[in-house]
Amino acid sequence: MTKRIPVTGAVLLRDGLILAAQRGPDKALPGYWEFPGGKIEPNESPEESLARELAEELLCEATIGQHITTTAYEYSFGIVELSTFWCELNKGEPQLTEHSEIRWVEPEALTDLHWAPADIPTVELIQERFL
């Protein structure tokens, strides 16, 4: 049976721009872009997981808002079940700790990045909303 991996992703919005994060060279899917977040731990809600992951990975605090979508994508290492949420930055400027790069991107330019397949449906929904 294929391993299911529940994860979260933050769509951080600031001044009309969306935060994108590039996966590091030592991670699965190196070089792909993603919405920052991570694995949901046992007994943790998706929202709790996302707040924790943003604090750990980007050293910032955010309010977790409305759920955008949940998608599933089968990779060679398992099925990633990604739940994305609108988020608002509260404290701290996102910093690199695990990613190769982070950048604020205009919604229409999101498709210029090479996204991890599980994140693509969220990219499409963002563009539907803003374009």
C-alpha cells in the first residue's frame, strides 16, 4: 500500500504578492517551488501544523485563514495530500532556513515557476481568483 503523507501549505499574501519557496537541494523534489508548510503531526490540526511549520521553517508567525483546497498527488515516495490555506503574516519577515530561495510573486507570474505537482491546483485557483 502506498504511504499517504498529509501536509499543509501557506498561501501568504502581502501587498498583492504571494510567497513562493524553492525546495532545497537535499530535499525530495529539489529545485521545485512550493507553498511553505510541512507534514501534519499526529493529534495536530492542519491549521496548527501550518502555524508550527511557518515558525520552524520561515521563522515567522501568521494567521491561518480560509482553506483553499486539498489535493492528492502520487510521487515515487508516497501520496502527498496537500491542504492549502490563505495566510496573513503577523510577525517577522520570512527567512531562509530550509529552502534555497523564497520570493514574493505576482499572481500572474506564478506559472513562471516550476511548481511541485501537488501545488499546481492551488496555483490555478489563485490565478482564477486574481486574474
